[in-house]
Amino acid sequence: MNSKQRRRSRFVFGLILIGASFLAFSLYRTEILKGQSYAAKAEKQYVKPASMLFDRGTIYFDAKDGTRIAAATLGRGSVVFMNPTLLTGAAQAYEALSQYITLNKSDFMAKAEKLGDHYEILADQVPADKAAAISGMQILGIGVSPGSWRSYPGGTLAAKILGLVGEDASSSSVTGRYGLERSYESVLNRPGTGSSASVFAQLFGGLSSVFGGSGSSEGDIVTTIEPTTQKYLEKILNDIEATWHSDEIGGIIIDPNTGEISAMASLPTFDPNDTSAVKNVGVFSDSLVEHVYEMGSIMKPLTMATALMTGAEKPDSTYDDTGTMTLNGKKISNFDGRARGVIPMQQILSQSLNIGAATIALKIEHIFGAGTMFKYFSSYGLGEKTGIDEPNEATGIINNLKPGSDTRDINIATAAYGQGIAVSPVAMARALSILANGGYLVTPHLVKEIDYSEGTVKTIGTPKSGPVLSKQTVDEVTAMLVKVVDGTIAAAHPDIYWKNYSIAAKTGTAQIPDPVNGGYYKDRYLHSFFGYFPAYNPKFLVFLYQVYPKGAEYASATLTDPFSQLAKFLINYYDISPDR
């Protein structure tokens, strides 16, 4: 480098140094010397907490025709607030404000007496015209400021899936608390509009993107929920509740091939736009994901699949049904206690025989060794989380099937017909999907796409593992379940849809554990029902359950008609062609 080039380099470097010094001084003056003054001015201009003005991504339903419908969006308006330390003439202020917003006089006066307080909300979500009128009155101590709120246009529709947002007490920011709002918080959350983050922090925090750091994760999410299907499922669940007055009811409509959930709901529910009447916060939780239950006889098809897969039994095998069985000092029996004698495997599913399921499960353990049932039930995902994109997912309880000193024949026998082990409804629906999709374990999911603010789109994958059962095995079990429908369900509930479509289905009735006295209630049951159709190329698997329906002992009496109605709706709405 010659002398001329050195002088030029020094000159450029000097200019950069001077510019940097000036910028540093300006930042120092703004943040340190004048920071307190500017903060005071800002506080006078906006005295409300930052959580009253926030931004957040949108959650969409995905209609059958591809139309996106807002399920959770942002509402904007104004907040009317009071500064009690400045307010004079509270009675006159109340009368003036009552022309435009609804106020409780006693509450208003109580807030006006909080002289040490500088901010009390009087009303939010105030329309622009009313906010302008209130602001124009220029009442000392009454202010109007911009506000935003989370809006759920569908009201109760898919409320437990969508979830709720709430204010974080530690940061005064609004964050997702339940459902997808929580699961996708990192995508939906936005920096608060009223954020006062340090200029230095913003300046140097941005360097990560300049030097190849990760870009913004902000965006909107598109769910798998089809709104018309969701609405119809919720109607059916409400009809069930009105008839049987159950403590809890739920349902899932899933594509067994991909794990994509078209509808999912449970009762009781809530309206996320107004939760003031909710007395038990447990209603916000999604029992389909967060609770586990002993599911009863819908477990029998999985027991049968295990027997066929291992070779312990064949579809045309027979067994001697004794009606009752005593294991480890405990007696178990068929639902009616009656023995059937030597009968074929098909009758275990058609008549829902507990002794038949117990017999083949014990035979599997005897032939292939202790722990075989645990191995297969684990491969069906019954003892793990499904990975569904909802928070607080429960893990299934099947550890009493593990080999060891605590393993007893009674545990194997009862698990074979769905008692003594507990799984979540979504895990049960996933396990049963194995029978419908050729033997694979899918991942149930509620979001199909993330549309990032920066313009990129991420399609949510549908990972599946396996096969955990052979195609031959699932086809054999499916054929047996079709016979259950054709020979038992369709006979009791004649309908053209049973005739024109092959439908594989099974009911389940389980005793409910008594947490106080131990054992099981004698008069309380959990009812369940699942079915998939068309049986050999299914588009949907429908799963229903209810806890302690009043006035009926068996699921066949309470859930067969609701399933039939759902099947009719899905066949017509999605224009599914008959297969027979």
C-alpha cells in the first residue's frame, strides 16, 4: 500500500470513527441523560399497561373448499380509563360517561376513591365513535387510549382447541395460556406495540440476523379443523349431553392415514370471548388430550390384532368360553356372566366377550413370554404421548403389563378388554387408526401450515412410523369389525348407509374407578365407540366417548345413533362414494 492509499484509508477510518462517536453520544443522550424525561412524557401520554395494546398472529380454520376462516384474530378499539388522583366530580363524570358506555355506579365510585391509584379501566373494546365522543368531553381524570383484544369469531366453536390468552403478571405481556394459543406461542406472539425496549438492546439484538442468525418466527397458523365438520360434531355432542346428562363427553374425527384432525371437541366447554361466568378453570383444559381413562371394550380389537400378529390365533380359531375366570384371587366375567362354550374368535368382538379377550391375551403371554402384551400395546403408542400439538398431553398408563414381580395374570386379562390400563382419547384414536391405515402409527395434529410474516410458508409434516402390524393382520381385524357392524349394529339400527358402505366399528363399556373406596363403581360407566369407513380405504375414523351417562349401562344404547349421524354427515359432506 503506497502513502496515498494509506492517507485515504486513514481519512475514511476517521470519518467512520467520528460518525460512530456521534451515534454513541446521541444514544447516550437519549437513553441516559434524557431517558427519565422521555419516560415521564410517555407515561403522561399512555398511562395504561402495555398488555392493553398488543399484537398477535391469526389462527385460521381451513374450510373444505380451501377458504380460510379466522378462528382467533385481533380486535382493535379503545380503552376508557380513570386516573382517580385527577378526577373531581365523580358523580358528574359517571353521568356523562353513562351516555356512551355501560357502567356500574357503585364500582365506578369505588374506583374513584382509590386516590393512590393512577389507572383504573372503566371499559374496553369501545367503538371508535363512542371513544371519540368521550375524549371530546375532556373530563379531567378520564382518558381514552388505543386498545386491542383477542377475538374468537366462532364463540364456543373449537374453544378447547384454540385455547386462551392471558396477561403474564411478571411481564404485563399477553401470552397463550391454553390450546393452540399456548402451543404456538412462539409463532403467534408479537413484540408489544407499547414496548419500551432499550435502543441499545434493539440495535445489538438485531446483529444476529445480520450475521446469519435465525429470522423472525412470527406468523399465522392454519389449522386442520374444518369448521362445518367441527360445528356438526359439537351439535352431536350437545345432543348426547341433553339426552344422557353425562359428566363429560368428547369426540374426534381424524384421517387415520395422516393423523390430520378435522374436528375435535369435548363438553363442558366455554366461550373464549367471555370467561367471566366460568367458575372452574378446569373447563379450559382439553380432556381429550390431558386426561386418561380406562376405555373398555374398544381395546379388544387391538388385543385381537396382537393375537393374529403373533400367530397365537387365527380368524377362524375357536376357544372355550367359560363365562367367568378367577385369577390371582379375583373373579372376572363376561358382561352377562354367561358361558358360550366353544365358539369362534369372531364372537369375542361381535358379542364383546371379556373372557374371550382375556383368554387370548393370557395365551399370548404363555406362548411368547411375559411382557409380550406390554411390547405390543407399547408399539400401539398406548404408553406414550402422541405428540399432538396441544399442551399438557397426558401419558398413557400401561406399566402394570410390564414383566416383573408385580405383573399378575389379572392385569393381562383385564387390560385385554380395556380395564386396569388408562389412555387419553387422542391416544386411543391414534392406536385404533393403526387398524385403518395398514398398520402404521401416525402423529395426530391440529395445525397444517405456518405462514411466517417474512413471507415463507411451512407445511407441517405428518410423520408416521411402522408398520407395527402387518397388512394382513389389520385386514383380518377390519373384516371382523365389519362383521360386527353387519351382524350386530346394523341389525339393531337399520340404515341404508350400513348397507352401501363397509363400516368397521366397535362399542366399549368400562367400569369407572372409585377413587374413594377403591375398586370400581357398580353403577357408573364410561361409554366409547369408534368406527372407520369405508372400511378398506377409510377417509375418516370417528371416536366418541362419554363419562357416566345417566340411565343406560351399555355404549350401544347411547353412542350408536350419534356415530351413525356423524357417518351420514361425513359421507354426504365429503361426497364419499359407496364401496359395496
